[in-house]
Amino acid sequence: MSAATALLRTLRPHQWVKNVFVAAPLVFSRHLTDGAYVLRTALAVAAFCALSGAVYAFNDVRDVEADRAHPTKCARPIACGQLSERAALIAAGLLAAAALAGGVALAPRLALIAAAYLAQNVVYSIKLKQVAFVDVLLIATGFLLRVLAGAAAIDVPASGWLLVCTALLAIFLGLGKRAHELAWAERSNSKATTRAALAGYRLPVVRVAMLGIAAVTCAAYVAYTLDARTIAFFGTDRLVLSAPFVALGIARFLVLALWRPRGAESPTEAMVKDPWFLLVLAAATATILYVIYG
């Protein structure tokens, strides 16, 4: 494997799909058809992809010894010696610097949010990912910062409802990842696949929390679609037609996280390969876009 390929694997581009949340303000502010706004959002997404890659590289350097003792993470390029720690840190520094410089050029507020995202992830990697529930809250904060960055990039206010729904969904996804890790460790009778923070979690508690947050998330989204300000802004109350698809997507994620753990593959990775989830996601996206722009 070449050094370039090893570096690309370390940056985990398949995980950058999370940065689609940066584009949420573009869609829900009704600027998706404005070329200038689309370009600014695309640049903001690119900056967060660079930051995400930098964080993954830094994290792998921090965790290199633990990864070498892990049954699957030992195949990561740094852990197996295909990429040096020095090269990974240099790449992380260059990507972070480029992302922050791009943020400054695009919008100073975007640069501040990007810097906060980077700092939060560094602190998370160094210490706080080992603290139960705090780790999930920090993951949720990362998603909120993505939405705020997208709003800053095109200079529109971030909807309160959008932030609430994003926070709930991010907590739900974070708990889903922990539930999957606990369930798989339980089924395989293995402690090697667990992380330090899992000692503070109990699978029955996480399952109940996920079911509760799933219900609250669906309710919050329905409330958003039926809010008088939402109806006035979009000029229609038909956005609620997307709510069943949102609920089905959340239900499918519950199945993948709680009842069908697939080895070391997290439910967030499994859902982007799951045909049923992708079908529901396509239906929800199509409905939202049709209602807002059709």
C-alpha cells in the first residue's frame, strides 16, 4: 500500500458524509437554487471534511497502542505501520490549517465555529471520549457546530427548530453506536471490542434512552413542520408529509443498532449500506425538496 493510500484511509473519507449537516441551512433557508449560496456551502462542507480528516489522523496517533491490541483496528494504517505517526500529524496540521484559513476567507464567524469544532474534537480525543454520556453529548455538539457553520457560511440565522432536531438526532445516533458496541461485545463475549467509556453504560439503560429520544425526535420534527412560522416561511403545511419517512428512518436505525449488530461495523456505517434505510432516506429527501422547492 502506498503512503498516499494509507493516508487517505486514515482520513476516513467514508465518514465525511456526516458533514452533510453543514448543508442543512442551505436547504431549509430556501437557497438551494442560488449558485452563490451553493458554492459557499460547498466550500464550508469541504473545510469540515478537511477538519474531520485531521481529527481522525490525530485520534489514530493518540490511540495507536490501543488500536494495535484491537482485533480490527489493528489494521488501521498507523497501527500496522503503513503510515508513520509523524506523517499523520503533519497531514493533520496542514489540513486543519487549510480548513481554518479557508474559513477566515469565507466568513470570520465560520472560522470561529470551525476552530471550536477542532478544539472540541481534540479535547474529546485526548480525554473526554473516555467519559460515559459526556462522549455522546460532545458528538451531538459536533453536529450542532456543523449546522451553525453552514448558517454562518451563507449568513442566514440557524433555525431553533433545526438545532433542536439536530441535537436530538445526534444524541440518538451517538447512543446507537454505544448500544451496538455493547450488544456486540455481549454477543461475542469479548471485551477487546469495547472502549473505556463503555464501562459507564448499561445496555438496558441505553436501549430505553434510545427509544425515548427516538420518540422525542419524531415529535420535535412534527412540531417543527406544523409550527406557524414554518408554515408561513414555506407557504405550506405539507412539510409534515415527510414526517412518516423520518420516523421510518429512525426506526430502521434502531433495528440496526439494537437488534442486528454487525461485528465491528457501527450502525452509522451499516445504515449507509442498508437498502431499506437508503430507500426511506431517499423518500424523505425527495418529499422535503418537493415541498420546499416544488
